Amino acid sequence: MKIRCWMAACCLSLTGYGAIAQTYLQGATIIDGTGGPAIEDGAIIVANGQLACVGSRQQCRPLADSVIVDIEGRFITPGLVDAHVHFGQTGWLDGRPDGISAPDVYPYQKTANDAKANPGRWQQSYLCSGITAVFDVGGPFWTTQLRAAADNNPKAAHVKAAGPLISWAGREQMQLNDEIYSFLPMGSVEESLASVSKLKAMGAQAVKVWFLAPPADQRDGMDQRMLAIGAAAQQAGLPLLVHATSLREAKVALRAGAHMLVHSVSDLPVDQEFLDLLIENNTVYAPTLVVGSGWTRALTSIVFNTPAPIDDPNGCVDQQTIDNINQPNLLREYLPDRLDNQWAYRRLEGVGHELALLEENLMAVHAAGATIVTATDAGNPMTLHGPSIYAEMEAMQSAGLTPEQIIVMATKNGAKAMQDQNRFGTLEAGKAADLLVLRQDPREDVAAFRTLSHVMRAGVLRKQSELAYRAVNN
């Protein structure tokens, strides 16, 4: 018995057909994430949460008891991968008391406990926005436990997590206790090695170093510790992730064997030495173009006592976060004196100059042939879990990358960054059935991802509106 289902009418009912042998999607243009040609009028067979066949209707034929879903005129892509998120942060300043500390308004212990108690809050936002895999590149120890529960869960994006950051420059406001903490020390080589061992013991899936530029008289010692951490991470079988936004420190990170630089180099144009090291090490480059402007929008909204606009076209941001963003007046009395109107005007002017350098470095890295991923740094103020992926992809396009290049970066390359390219990231037989249905063609403009109509995760197909926190007019 075939059960025919048109997208607008009965897609959700597929979740109830537990005994059906397969789901058969037909008629859409399939963009598989590999960078190869699209498949016009294609077909996809989904069985037991995996892709059983991806190709033409002649190559992929339904069984007699298939659920047939007609998707003519639409576009299918792999689910998006956000290669830089933080489950322990909220998208507002309550999750970053090192930005503005307001314990009477936002007691950080409560914020941190709430994040631990409800990671599904962000999981819903991710799936609602078309993100089916995320890399948490630094946060509380409990994030390392998310992976197993998420892997085959239709209600959660895949997760890989680095756990607490190793850093010489921690943030006291965010360091609470052994249950909720964000930083491990690197005060010496021995202490650095002990921090790597602690990460390994707690089940971290990566080692992350927050490698800010140290004072000049401490550089040699910090370099030695960075190199020691790299060797220890390799011995532990864990990929090394490094936040190094200064060119000098980024080169040290590359010499230490960094698997991924989780931000752009932002102080200087990248040079040939940097590019050679990046290519030689096959290091992944995550540009995170929009997170800096998010911080600026958050802080200036408080200075001017005007809520920052929320870019959430599909209703994927939870109400608590919206309420916090819409009440900047609650933080005005906690603003440091230096954050006045003149500071705000200077910051708003400076955002464009900073973005220009990030764009220049991104295109130099691309021209060199390095692996680039789409990564938002979600959880930072105004870089919201889920929908911030749209602005990031659009910024990459504005920098000069083509939509087709960005699709690969946001799918296949993201899975590579997570070292999970054999399980997801492209639409190929044997991989997880994680895919998106779009109303518009993302090969023409990556803004088409805003026209998301359906999300499939682990073989379960849902209307995007069913994943939203609130209804929107699309």
C-alpha cells in the first residue's frame, strides 16, 4: 500500500507511520552538499533514520508500502552545521556577566543552572532554523554529555562538545564551581597538561584553548604551553580547537597542530606564512563574521535604551530570550562609565572597518584552498541560537563567496570540522537522514535558507512551523 502525502497537507503524519518500510521524497531539486551538480526532479529514500538512496527517480524507486511525499518545485539540502556554538550561553548578557555584571537582575548561578537543566531550549531553536548539527567549542563540563543523547534523536541536533576552555586569561565572573565552570588553567606546562588530562577524563570530545595575546614578556612561556597542549591533545586523541584572533598567536596555534581556528584572524591581514601553515596542517578556518557586531548591538542597545532588532524570520527564538533583549533598561545602571554615547557611536562606526578585515582574510584563506566552515559563536549577546546562521551565511556571501561554496561550507565542511563527515553533512546513502526543504533556490542566494518549510532529522520530517516557538507571517 502506498500512502501519498503532499507537503502542505500531511507531512507531520509521517511521524506516526512506525511500521512503514520507507519514506519516499520526490520531485525536488536535490543539492547534496558535496559541491557536485544538483539533481533536478530528484528522489530520496529514507529508511530507519538513514538515507537509503539519493538520486533520480529512476535510480531511487519506492517500495509498495512507501509513504510518498511530493515536493515538486522545492529544494532539498543537507541540514546545516553550526561549527561554533555555546550551550552554556543564552544570546544575551545574562549569559556573559564578564560583559556586564548585574547579579541583582541576572544572577549568573541561576542562568548557568537553567542552561544545564534545559539544553532542549537551544536544540529546538537549532532544528527550527534548519541546523541539524552543532559543535560546542567551549563551556560547562555538562555539555560533554550531550552527544550521546542527541545522536539518533529526531528532536535534537547532533552535538560535539569541547567542555571547559583552557586559558591563561579566564573570566572570574563565569567561574563558579566544579559543576558549572568555563575555564581550566595553563599557568605552567605541567598545569596545562593536567588540564588536558582533566578534559579527557570528563569525556570531552575536543580540547579548546582560549589563546588570547599575552603580554610581550610572557609570550615565550605561553607559546611553550600552547605547543605542549597540542602534543597532549594529539596523544589523547582529541582535536585541538583554538581561539586565536591575533595573527601571531594563530600561527603558534597552527604550529601546535590546531584542528580548527574557531575565529577569524582579526588584528592584521593574514600572510603567506599563516596560509602555508593552515594548508600544511589541513586546519579548518571558522570566520565568525557577525558575532562582534552582535556584541556591539547588545551593548549599544543598553546605552541608548532601545531594544536591538531581533532577526528571527521563522519564530525560532524562545520567549525568555526575547523578553531579556527587549528590556535593555534593566542593565543601564550597571553600565561601566566608559560605555557612554560617544563610545557607542565609535563602536558602531568601527564595526564596518573590522568586518572589512575579516572579509579580506576570509577570501585570502579561501583563495589558498583551506577548509572553511560556517560558524556563528551562538550564545554570545545578539548572536542567537539558531537564526544567527542566516546572517553569518549572508555575510560570507557579501564577502565574495558564492552561494554554492557556502552551502558546502555550511554542511559538508561543518561535518568535517566535527570529524563526523562519514555520518552526516551530505545527502548520500548510508548517512543520517538530516535534510531541509526550502521554498527558494539557495544556489542563487543563501538567503533562501530563510524560506525553510520542512526539517528532517534522523528520518522524521516536520513542518518548520511545528518547531517554532511562535507563529510568524511568512
